[in-house]
Amino acid sequence: MEVVYVYTRLRRELGRQCLFSDRSAELLADVPPEPDRGLRFIQRGRRDQGLQACWAVSEHQVNTERFESGSRGINHVEGGWPKDINPDDMEQTSRFRKKVEKDESYLDAIPRLGSVMEHNLRQNNTMNIYQDCFEEEEVEERQEPPSAKTINVFRDPNEVKRTVSGLSWHPDGGRRLAAAYSCLEFQRSGVDLSLDSYIWDVENSNRPEMTLKPPSHLVCLDYNPKDSHTLAGGSYSGQIVFWDTRRGGQPVELSSVEQSHTDPVYKVIWLQSKTGTDAFSASTDGQVLWWDVRRLTEPTERLVLDLSREGNLDRAIGAISLEFEATMPTKFMLGTEQGLVVSCNRKAKTAAEKIVSTYDGHHGPVYALQRNPFFPKNFLTVGDWTARIWSEDIKESSIMWTRYQMSYLTDACWSPVRPAVFFSVKMDGVLDVWDILFKQSDATLSVKVCDGALYSLRVQENGRLVVCGSQQGDATLLEVCGGLSTVQRNEKSLLAAMFERETKREKILEARQRELRLKERSRSEQSREEEAGGREEEQEEPQLLLDRVQRDFYTLTQLRRKEDKEQWEKEVCEEKEVEEH
């Protein structure tokens, strides 16, 4: 509300009214200067100065020196022991301890320090410093808009930039990130193109922490969840490479070319085994190979993806994505170049029984395939221009899907902390975050990461950090807001009900489609039978017509013969009568 105060005054208190008029100049008084007063003043020359109502500012460009940080280790010695005493030697430490305990200063210091410590312990026991003072009060949940911000960008150090085709987070806290760099364009790789891949420290984007030296371009790689020092990678030449970071960047083991894949290895995944050294790989040559990284001379097992179940490699379909869930150790799934998702059972007795079922729903290669961490029966696929969510019980169609996007989708993965959230990247450089409980038709958040195409995507275990690999060789690290990385109230139960409802709906539609196909089949069989009966009638008609003609001819002949006989008898009778007369 605006506050207004009006000042009032009587007219007579304002003085004589001013009357203005145009007239010539008139001298009313002439006051001559006093020279004595002029001597007391300092004459100042004329000066012009411009005044502005605001501060004068200007824009400048300043080049600052780049600060490079480095990590260095320090030698830590167990405190309290002199240099000449080894803390690991029990005899030396016990001898030194007895010597110190006999010292008078030590005997005086212990009671003095003990009283101070006793006072502090009594204070801690008097008041519970870990008490939750606001336990009973309900904390209001703030609904913040979904957002994401860029934390760091890890760029390819080489002059000729390569595509970040594979990413893997360090299993212990995710402080490190392994990135595979490769050139997947046919015949583009030259002599100047580097073969190195790198391990980055999340907080230091100036230089990589370690350089991996593969024999060929590295298409994919994966950290061992049981041993954080070991990695397995798949190369463009089809070989499997094994590293131990404690031994440096050179490969520890390397599979032979004769026993490896004949096409690039697009996915390598570690298996849950007792030794922690088993892995398996998939390639577009139509094979799935199992390996023991301690001995990569030949694969321990081989599966040919021939859908006719004859094991013919010439008719095998290429796999471009691979999925394995530790809670289902005997099952694994493959995404193929033909848009099919193949479900397999490793423990089947024969090779034909290992291919269990197929799911057809994409027009192009299935670039990403992952089971939901909270609902393993439901899995996510990305191919062509859509992302689809499937149920293992429904083979004919997916239960949920996004609408067709304007750009090609290249990778996707579920959030490890929120069951209803998944991420996807596209060829136009956009990262989409989907919350299917909130909205299914459009993405909850879309972030323009870069101007080029994005080819790879991985989410950290806490669900807060997301890294995207681009075609220009940049791995961009983003942090999503708390709303997208914190489990919402009743989210798991609501998503379970949604999946169950959509699965039931697809089952009803599938049963209806099956019923319509059966009716159509029975109708076609009935029409075929009627056509066959019509053809038999058409074959019988000429014979019937011939029989009828024959009967009619015989009848006419008999009648004609009878008439001729009667006519002859009549003529004979007439002749006899004439003779008698």
C-alpha cells in the first residue's frame, strides 16, 4: 500500500505572487567589486568535467595461467616411534615401551592427561550429543524442478579426436572413470590415429590418470566388480584384452586372433563366479564367447546365434549389445543388428536349447539392453527412434514405449537408485531423463550436452553423476538434481502396479490377436473346402448333362417308334377295309 502525506499551507503565508512578463533588461542596482576581498581568494582556471549518473565500467579479456594439479603419495610412519625402531618388530617395541614407562616425565604426564580425559568423558556421558532433536517433526518435501549441471569434461588428449565408444565406472565409490576410444567408421583409421584409451580421475580433467595400451582400437571395456584393479576390454580386431592397473597400462593377457571374434567386440561383461576371472563377450560375427582372463588362449565356451538352432555360423545374426543380471546367473540377453532381442539360457544341455525366445520390436540395431535393477523381469531396449520397456512374459510386443524421436537413439540405462527413471542419449547431442511415473509421452528433462552425436552413457552407483561420451572424443560429466537421484515415496509399489497393469493389458491384446488369427485360419480353411466342393460339382456337371441327353434321346426314339407303329397299323386296317368293299 502506498503511503501519501499532503503538506498544506495558507495562501497568505506564501508571500507575494510571482508575475512573469516579457520586457527589456533593466538595471536595478550596481554593486561594484571590492578589490580587498578579491585578494583573499585563489583564482582557479576554467575546467570542464562530464558527470554521469552511473559508474563507468568497461569489458576486458584477461588470460589467466592454467593451474594443473597433481597427485603425489607420501610415506607415512606410525607416529610415536623413533626412526631407529621398527614398529613391526615386537621385541623392539616392547623394549622401548618398558623404557618409556620408567621415565619420570611420562609418569607425571599420564595422571595430568588422565584427569582431562576423564572430565571430557563425563561430559559426553551427561549429554547425548547424537540425539535427534527434531525426530518427531515431519520434514516437508520440496518439489524442485528437474535439472542437471555439467561438472567436468574429459577430452581426448590426441590431436585427431576419436569417438568415446565405451565407459565404465570404478566399482569402489566411482572416483575413477575408464573410457574406451575408437574409430568405428570403415577405413577412416590411419597412421596418425592413436590406439590409446584412458582412465580418468573424476576431479582432475587436465590429464588422464592412466593410459591403456590395447593392440587395436578399444570399442568397450568393463571394470571387474570383484577386483577393482582389473579391467576387460573388447577391441576392434575382435580380441579380448585384460589389464591389471597395478602392473601399468600394458595388457596382462591378450586373446589370440585365431580364437577371437572376427568382427569388433561391442560388449564385454564380467560374470559372477567364485574366482572372479570369468567374462563373456558378444560381437557382430554372430558368436558369444566365454573367457577365463587368466588364460585367454581360447574361449571356454562358444555359442552361435543361429535362430534355426542348427549352429550354422553363416546364418548367424550379429549381436551389438549384451545384458547379464547377477541375480539370474543362468540367463543372459542379446540385442542384435536385425532389431531382435534374444533371450538365452547358458546352462541348457544342447546348443539348440540355449536360445530360448526372441522379442521383435525395433526397425534397426538394438544399441542398448538392460534389465531394471528393481524388477529384473522388465528390461529396457533402445533402437531406431524409440526406447521400449518389455516384460519377459510378453513376446509379441513391448508393454511401454516412447514416441518416435526426431533423432536416432544410441544408448540408454536405468537409474540405479530410482526404479522409474532411465536415461537416454541421441545423435543430436541431447541427454534425456525419463520418469515414467510422472510422464510417459515426453522426457522429464532434456539437456543439450554437446553439438555432436552422443554414443555412450553410464550412471554412477549413487545415481547422481551421469557421464556421456561423444563423437568428438569428449566425456561430459553431469550431476542431476536430488529429485532425480532420490527414491520417492511409494515409487517401487507404484511402478510394480504400473508394470503389472501394462503386462495384463498386453496379455489381453495378445489373446485377442491370437483368437482373431484362429478365426481367420478357420475361415480360410472353410473357404478352401467350399472351393474344392465347387470344383467337384464342376467336374460332375458334363457327365450329368450327357446322361440326360442320352435319356432324352432314348425317350424320343421310343415315342417316335411307337407313333410310326400306330400309323402303320392304321394304314393296314384302312387297306383291308378297302379290299373288302
